[in-house]
Amino acid sequence: MWSKIRGVLTSRGYEEYNASPLERSELYESKGNEEIVNEQTYTFTDRGGRSVTLRPEMTPTLARMVAGKRRDLAFPLRWFSIGNRFRYERPQKGRLREFYQCDIDLLGLPEGEADVEIITLASEILKAFGAKDSDFRIMINSRAMLAAACRAAGYTDAEAMREFWRLLDKKAKMSAEEFTAARGDMKDPLAVIEESSDPEVASEKEKILAMIETLKARGITNAVYDPEVVRGFDYYTGMIFEIFDTNPENARSIFGGGRYDGLVSLFGGEPIPAVGFALGDVTFMDFLAAHGYQIQPETPADVYIGTPSADDMESARTFGDELRAAGVRVFLNLTDKGLGDQVKDAVRRGIPYFIAFGKDEATSGNAKVKTLATSSEEMVSVADTAKLIIRS
């Protein structure tokens, strides 16, 4: 799974980075989602008396790293990171306390083409696994538009605005009456958006609608505008999106992201525009399973080199080194099993090719390459073996 995602990302020039899974707890305070910070983090005091947290997400870590090294970095940055994340919550379908996630971010470019690239990339990753446009829907909104609508509706207090966003995030699970009652006497910001009477709201809405048209013109036909998409993190500032599974048996968000232009500056220096998204392994696998898409297992090697006898080990080792130098991944038998058992071992490991190699093959300069999926064999010169395996 991850190797295929890496392939999509590196094909667009994205570079992989990593960081420690342990961060100072203050990194997440006032920089994320209050519920996650207060209720879903693994936080403890280390031996130095410092409060530390196992990372629940990667974006604040990325912002800290970029803020600290901004003078040494060449912008725009196209970065991604794959690693484990931790959330202290009740394990259930789509949610585990430890999971793996890929974070993809583009920093240093303003809204516009960068936002389009990020959404295009999200779509390309899904399609790399066989997904069609009809399998998922890209729901797009604007946090800037929501903020403008809240102000126009009378939500002048920042905390009141965040309270409305949290309420909006739960709206799908509430009746219309419950939503209205929970909102109180304040005017509904969604009504302001619908009316588009406020100039700032209308302007932000137009940006989103124009971006969706751009995506459609570039072949992404399943991007739609949804004013109720809000995302859980407080640091979003502009375009936000969620990708939803259209299969009714898995009708849920697969992953999402958005623009967060103000986060890097919280760690020092001037703001750096940024946009990105993250996808977790659990919800991603649920999506693939719901649509019947299979992930091909990643094989540990391209070829299994078997040894007819212990006396052939040195010849096989030399041959293996030559193949590795040519870019072939080699699994070398180091046991005293017979060739039949070695073939079975290669099949069990999912390795596609098998070559029995010893003194005779080294002397003749030829080796028999067995394709395990079909049991077919082909005699190839030792010099051409690597080309055959790589070409296949």
C-alpha cells in the first residue's frame, strides 16, 4: 500500500521526511482540535519533568520543523511523511489507538493552483488502487467563507465561532430541530452562505465554485461544493475538503485536509502559505474493501536464488551480489532445504522468480529462470538475467 502511495507522490516531486513520534505537549495546545488535545492524546510526564505527547497528527510537527529551518529550505516545499500516529479513543471500525498515516503537504504557494494540485493528488492516490470517480466524492468548502458567514450572522467572538464549527461538524448526526435548538437564537451562518448577501461570503464562495470548475476541466468530475464540511482542526484558514465513500455500506469520510496559512508563523517568523491532507491506513483499507479492490502484497524480493547444495553457496552468493548491483532485489537461500522446499518457500513469500544457482551455472554462464506464477522456465545467460527480471 505505502509503496504505491510513495510512487504517486514521488512522481510529482514530493520528498519524504520523518520526525520523532514524541513531542512537547505544548506543540498541540491552541494549534489543533480541542477534543483531540484534551481527550484523545497519550500525554505523560517524562523523567525531566516535561509534559510530552505521542503525536496524534503530523501537521504541527511539520510547521515546527519548517519554522525552525525556513532559511535553509527551498520553497515551495512538497513533502510527505508516513508513520504511526496515536489517539486515545475507543477502538471501533475505522478507528484504532495506533494507526499509520501519510501526511502530504505543499508549502510556500498561495491559494489557487496549489489547492488544485493537492486535491488532484488525493484523487490520483485513490485511482492508483483502481478507484473510479463514482466510488468517492470530494466535498469542498472554505473555512474562510464559514468564518465570514459566522461574522455576518453575529458570531463576533472567536470561541463562539469555534463552537458553531464544532456543532456543524456534528450536524449530519442531528435532526434539523436538534441543530436549531443547539444553535440558540443566533442567525444560522449556513443561511448567510445560501443567500450570499455578504460580499466576503460571496467572494469566498465564488473561489470554491471556480476551483471546482477547474477540477472538472482537468478530468476530476466528482468534486462538489458542500457548505457543511468544516474539518475538526482549528488551524485551517481557507479551502477545506473531505473525501467520502459513496458505498452505502461504508458511507463515511475516508480522509481530508485543507489550507492552513497561519500555522507555521505560530512557531516564529512570517506566515508561510500551506495546504495539505492526510490519509490513514484503517479508513483507506475499509474503502478498498468496500469496493472490492485488492492490494497486491509487497514482495520482499524480485528473485529467490536457490542452492542445489551447500557447496554451491559461494557461487550463489556471488551471483546474488551481481544481481543486486544491477538493481534486482535478491533473496538468497541460506538453509539446507532441498530445491523443492526452496521453491515452496519462494511461493509462500510471494517472490515471483526462482533460480537454482550453483557451480554448474557459474561455469556454463547460463541460468534457468522459473516464473512461479505459471511454472514456466526460461534459460537465460547470466549476463542477461537482471534485464529479464527488471523488464518483467
